[in-house]
Amino acid sequence: MEEYFFECENKEACNNGIRDAFEDGYKQSKIARYLKRLTGLISMVIGNKIED
């Protein structure tokens, strides 16, 4: 999963990485564990409830 987040220098890049990983089949829970974030935050990013 590292390939989605190696350029995670700002919020927009991280959010794009989250969306890309999800679209490529990673589960929200796996993304959340990798980033050490809450699953709810990942869900909000994927649902575009958090602006870049």
C-alpha cells in the first residue's frame, strides 16, 4: 500500500491516496490501519465529505 502514500506531504495528496487505494480494492479498515487513522475518517474522505 506504500505506493499510494509515498508522496503524502499534504492533506490533498493523502486524501487522493486514500481514494485511489479504495478504488483499487483495499478495504477502508486496511487503509485506516496502515495510516493509523480512524475508519470513520477514511469513510468521510472516500465519500468526499472532507474537502481537499
